[in-house]
Amino acid sequence: MSDSPLIALVEDEEHLADALLFNLKAEGFRVHHEADGEAALKWLLNAPERPRAVLLDVMLPGMDGFAIARALRSANNYVPILMLTARDRPEDVLEGFESGADDYLNKPFDLSILLARLNSLLRRMQWQQESVPAEPIPEPEEVRDIYEFDGKTINFDTLEIHASGKVTRLTLMEADLLRYLLVREGRVVSRKEILEEVWRVREDTDTRAIDNFIVRLRRYLEDDPVRPKHLLTVRGVGYRFVIGE
């Protein structure tokens, strides 16, 4: 089964880890397990074979899941991360997204839900598996894989932005937010709409995480991030994406 997907499981709860190892292997995955945060990061950065996805617990000895996700993204490692957390506050979910996670799952969870989320991540990363169709967020308008404007190219198939002579890789959460704004080009999108429709956070929470995502996207896209001409703030409401001429 050497051609089966390799999954990294980072979980220190022994009983949960044993159950996940058994069931993931039964589903045809190969699994590498780490129980310590620092050891997990070291393996992820130096693994001879990069895993296709990481199931990453938040509360870990040595280094927590948020720090691991940030370190991976800082090292330009964009392996899909499904964060497992007993913290169900929206603020904690958004901290996971800010750290670079692509999806989250609250503990306790049903195995069928975890497998569905994991397989969704694998499908959405079709730049690694071109034969498997992507599963984008349902959109009210036509969704394209490639957008070109103002000398810039956004490729949602490869999760890349080509702008100002350089290529920037997007996490799935960054790509989901940017696509959501792009297909609603010219329309004001509220922070509440982003929380509920893009990130599935349906409670009142601090929206600073969204602002931080917008700041990052502006750095990727705008010639002058301080004076953006594409990703505009609508004060007191949200954001509006303008392609321009």
C-alpha cells in the first residue's frame, strides 16, 4: 500500500490516537504518529516523504498546535492541516485559521465527520492530485480557477498568486476567503458573512482575525498595501473586492 496517502497524526491522547490510527489505516491511509509538539514539527520539516495532510491537536506537550502550524507556514510548508481542538470558542477557531490551519474539528467528534473533513481537504488540494476534482465553496455565480487583472494572476487550482514578479502560495483558508470576495466583485461583504459563510463560525466573536487575513492578502496582491485599490475596506461593514480597469 505504498501508493496510499500518507497522513500525519499529531495527538497526545493515547486512547484517541490509538483509535484514529486503527481507523485511518482501515480506510487505506498510511499514518505517521507523533505525540509531542516539538518532535512532530521536527518530523514534519524533515520527513523524507511529505504527508498529504496533518491531523493536528491543539493541546500538546512541548509545543502547541497553533505554534506548529505557524512554523510550517513560515517554512513555506503548505501541507493541509485539519486542527483537532477541545476549545470550541470561535476565537480559538479563528486563531487556528490565523496560524495557517485549513479546517478544524471540535472534540469530541464522530469518526465519519473526521473522515469527511480529511477527504475534503485531499480533494481540494487537486494541485497534488490532478485526477481528483476540487470541491470549492458553493458560489452563487460562475467560479473560475484563474483570474487575471492588473498584471496579476490568481490561480485557485495551484493555490498561487503571481504578482510583482513573485509567486506566493495560499493556504486553503486564504484561498477560500479570496475566492469568496472575488466572485462577489464590486459587492460589499460583511465580516459576519465571512465568518458564517466562509469559515462556518456562527457565533458573535472578535473579527480581528478577518482583518489580519485581509492584511496578508493585501501584501500578496496590492502594489501598495497601505493604499489598496483592489481589496477595499468599507468602514463599519466589511470589505469589497474591486478588479478595476
